[in-house]
Amino acid sequence: MTTGSGAVLRWSVTLAVLAFVLWLVDLGEVADQLRSVALPWLLLALLVTPLQVVISAWRWHYTVARLGGHIPLGHAIGEYYLATMVNQLMPGGVAGDAGRALRHRGNGNDTTLAVHGVMIERLSGQLVLLLLVLPMVMVWLPVLRPPVPGLFLIPGVLVAGLLLWSLLQAPAVQQWWWRFREDLSRALLNLSALPIQLASSLLVIGSYLLVFWCLAMGLGLEVARSNPWLLLALCTVLLMAMLIPLTIAGWGVREGAAALIWPLAGLEAGQGVALSVSYGLLVLVSSLPGALFLFNDQKNPDQTAYRCPD
């Protein structure tokens, strides 16, 4: 499938899924809630978003430094803003990060370091999100569980493990995996790096959840006041849903997840969809400053992706 046809397919899937979800819920109720959002809470949520970019960019800056390279923090912030904007507009949610790695690579620099720096930085956030969502869902969400917890996951885990094992048998993949594993240990799993990575990623995810809570307050959702931990547990599931590279910037998948899990918590599906839509719109607006860095100088004299000697 060509890149163009893949983009068209994902845009089509995004619009179709989103339209289906909005058809399932009371569209008038969702629209009324979105129109009635309180401006002060909306502005507060918007003010939190630059914090997300700065901390994420610092995490990238730190990861590259652990790998023996260097990227100035100010330059990293600009590149991260640009990548965030691209991820909001392009299919898959990774185009901006791929561009970030290529721009860091520059001309003649260490491609492996540049790519691994972005991969490990993103992996740090996803690892913390996974570690956060599991206990929050288990404690706060009254979701029906099978007689043996996790039993329904076993077939999928076995198939995924078999596929991964088969993939790692290829010599080229084995060579890459050994190099990536060394970098992963150095920049993320090392005892001196892991606490810093976890703390920075926790701050980023905490800021995501703070944006959700501000929007819920602005929409007048009672659960934001009466049971904020339940709301945050629900929102961690929405963040996980956004990682599925099926649509554009998680649109449709995020709203579908909201429509599914809000009733499981005894809440109205339309409220979850309204919160999800407002979050998607706010993230899109907050990413627009990335256009200012579209022509950010790739050949920054202080920037290098060369691996420093150990």
C-alpha cells in the first residue's frame, strides 16, 4: 500500500469511526456540552500544554545525552512542538517523531543514535503510562473481570510472543536488537537513568490527566468533583487508546473508548465523548505553535548526534 493510499485510508477510518461513535450517542447532548464549556477552565487546560512539550523535550534531551549525543534544550523544544503538530495532522501518530529523528540526524551524523534517542524517549512515556493505567483501572474502574484475571489475554500474549521471537531470528534484526538493547540499558533501564526517566514521564502523563480534569470541570461533569480518581482512571484508558495507530491522532478510537467505558463506570456515554472531543480539539490547537518551527535550523552548530566515546 502506498503512503498516499495509506493516508487516505486512515483519514477515512478516522471519519467513519468518529461518525459512528457520534451516531451512537446523543449528538445534541454532546454539542450542548461542548458549547457550554467554561472559558476559564478551557484557558487553564491550554496553559498546561506548553509544560507537556517542555518536559517531553527535556526527556528527549536527557535521553540523547545518555546515549552520548547532544541536542540543545531550546532546539529540542522547537523540534518537539513541530513533531507534535505533525502527529496531529498525519496518520499513525509517529510521522512527527520520525521527522524529529531525521532532523536530529542532520547530514552525516549518527543515524542510529538519532533514531534510538526518539524511540527510547517515547518508550519511556509509554512504559510509565502502562504502569499507571493498570493499577488505576483495577482500583477505580468497576469493570467485569473473568474468573481468572488476565485469562483472556493469554492467547494474544502467546501469539505476540511467537511473532516477536520469529522476527528476532533474522540476522539483521538480531544485530539491530543487540545495539538497541545496549542503548535501552544505557538511557532508560540503567539504575541511574531509570528514576529520572520515570519521574519526567510521570510529570508528562500527569499533565495530560490535569488537562482532562480541567476540561471535565469546564464541561461541568459531576464526576470531576465527586470522584476525580475515577475520572482520571477513565482518562488513562483514553490515553492508552490513543496509542493505537489506526486513525489520525487517536480520533475516533479515543471517542469510541469513551463511549464504551463511561457506561461501565455508571456514567453517561455522551459525557465521555464530549470530554474526549474537547481534549482532541484542545491538543490540536495547542500543537499549532509547531508551525513556527517548521523551518527550524537543522544545522544548529551546538547540535550533534555523534556518539561520544565511552
